[in-house]
Amino acid sequence: MSVAARKVIAQDIRERCTTGIDSLDSVLNGGIPRGNTILITGACGTGKTTLSVEFLIHGALAGENGLFLSVTEAHEKLLANMMPYDFMRKDLLDSGRLTFIDMPVLYHKLGLDKSEFTLEEVELLTDSITKLVGEMGVKRLVLDSVTSVCFQLKSEEKIRDFVLKLGKGLAEKGCTSLLVSEILPSDMRYSTYGVEEAIADGIILMGNYERRGDLLRTLQVVKMRGTSHSRAKYVLDITPLGVLMVPLLKGGGGGGNAS
Amino acid sequence: MGVQDAVTSKLAEVPAGTSLALQVSIPVYLDVIKGIIDNYGARSRVSIIYVTSSIPSRSILSAFEVLEINSDHVSFVDCVTHTMVSAVEKGKNIYLVESPTMLENLMLKVEFLTRKLSGGKVLVLLDSLNSLCIHNSIGIVSEFLHIMVNNLRAKGVPSVILMVQEHGTEEVKNMLNVCDEMMVLDEGTAK
């Protein structure tokens, strides 16, 4: 067997963290390699938060503790949006399988109520999140959004430091994490600061695809370390049964306009 | 054998996951629909996912009422109603797709319903291939049909793909080759 073939097999036997979204797991050849830090990126209204929450719920249903760190939206509002899911159970919240923490509360506890963090404060923040993950036995984490956190870091150096240290700390604890990244529809890159996308183990791009006046919600796995995967574009729908995906049809030829 | 009985007995004998192409002439169109919905679906307790790109679901339901066809077991995926200028009235078991050009969303609604109804027997009826071709290129409809039929086949869900003979071109007929079986239903005959 060639070295390249052995490498492919080795990649595909890494333990997987199944997202619970059948078609996405299929695209990823079984799920996200456990411990990976993934950037879920896209413009507003493309389904990033919904997909991330579903990832946590399926984990909790399978007995894995999940933590949602919310920077932009109060968790009560998020919870209200989750309840219409057929598979959501309130006892997951009551039992602590699913925990929602508003980042401003964490900032306040750490004395980080400020507009810009120093390098030491970045370390304090990553250490605190990692410690929390360890104490709570969290196996799945969502940070919504990493863009908002990075906004307070300002420099490329601090952003790199934050994403690297957080990813490393979480991976050591066997925690698979989704970092939600907000970009503009016109952006030609996968993250606002350009740093996050280079450091993340994977990038899942969510967007809108316009075809002859129809606007379709799309998902594309651009990068995923530790597994072979499809790089094709899929169309998705958010339903009470969760996110469903089908391949984007190409028979109509060109003329589509991705954003 | 009458058209209704021919369709009913064919559906009863095909293995799970079979896709059946029906070339139907206009005079027997309603008989065929009655055979699928009433004689087969209602009596065999099979949930029908009725994908309509020809007539709004409300109009089909009105016709069912006149013909005294029970429709409790029918869920509609309707990609016609939204294209009408009048106000959209959404009913129970009606899932609207904005436009017949949004073929992926049509597949997603079928996927949703097959999952939702997975506890019992399900059949997907596509009415019709001709009308989808009014709004889409042959290439994209072929791709859509290929993916949907194979998806349903893999899940063991039977499907019926309907083509109205009088409106069918050679290209549309060729598309039906993706199906496992074919029936031609004319006035008084079933082949």
C-alpha cells in the first residue's frame, strides 16, 4: 500500500463527533473529527446559529454535554427558537446536558468589561473557557460569535493567540467546537479578520445562492482537517426535524451567483 | 381491466422502493389519480406525498371532495400556489414551495415528509413531469428526477412519476427511463 493510501485511511479512522445532521455527517464521511475547531461562517440569515444549536442538541441526546457561549443574543431568545424542534427536550437543559452562557456575564466575572483586551486578558479568557469546559465535562462547544469576541481583540496577533489557544485547550479536553463567524455577503474570505480561517481545523461556509431570482440557502464544507469530505455545495432547509440538505442541482448550467 | 384497477394492482405488486412511470392520457387522468389516492392509498393505509406542479393543492382537494375521495392520508408539496397572484391560503398537510424552479426545495419538502411519515407506508406521487418542464430546462429536471428517484429508492419508498401523454415530448419521455417500471394508460386500456 502506498504512503498516500495509508495516509487517507489513517485520516478516516479518526474518531468522529457526529453532528446528528445525517446529510452533513455523510458529507464529512461520518462527522467532524473529534477535537477539531470549526469555523461556521456566512452572512446573516444563512442558518449558522440554528445548525450550531442542532449540533449541541444531538450531542446532548447522545449523552455529550454541550455549552453554548452567546455573545450577540440573550440565551432566553435562543432557547425560545430551539423549542419548536421535534427532538428538543427541556430535560436536557434541566439536567445540565445543555448549558447556555451569555458571554457578557463571563466578561463581567473576569473583570473584562472593556472595549479592548490585552494579551494577558486574552489568555485569561481562553483559560477560563477551557477550565469551564473541563469542569463541566463539555464535549461540544459553540461560540456565537467569534467575530464579536475578535472585535474586542483588535490586533491580528491577539486574534491569532485567542483562536490558537482556545482551539488547543479545547482539543486537549476532547471537545469539538464550532466558532460562528459573521461575514458580509460580498466578502471574498471566510472570516472578518482573515486570521480565524487560517487557524481553524475546518470551515463550513453557509450562504445564499441566487439562481434566476430564486434564493437558496446553501452549505459547503470548504476545509476539514482529519477527514476526506465532499466540497460540493448543498441546499438546506430548516425544519422541525432539523436541518435537511440536498445537492445543489447543476443541470441549469451557469448563471448562479453565490454570496 | 379498468384504469383505476390497473394502477391499484400494479402499485400493490411492486417491491419497496420501485419507481413507476405513468404515461397518462387526459381522459383517464382523474381515474388514475383516484386509483392512486383512493383505491390504493386509502384502502392500503399508505400515506401519499402528492407533489403538484400542475394544479394548486386547493383545487385538487376541491376535486377530491366532488369525487368523494378521502384525502386524510394525503400531504401536498405544492409549488404552484405561491406563483399565483392571489393571497396564499395555507392549509393542513399542505407544504408550499415558492416556485416550480426551486427543485431543491421541492426535494427537501419530500425528504421532510418521508422522515415525518416514516412510521408507516409512504408513496410519493409527482404530478407532473410535463409541468415541471414548463418552468425548468430539461437538463435540470432530469438531474432532479434522477436524484429524487434514487433517494427514494434507497429508502425503500415507492414513487409514481406522472406524465400527461398529450403534453409529453420525446425529451420528457426519455426522462422516464430513470424509473423501474412504466405503464401507458389510455382510455379503456392499460399497457
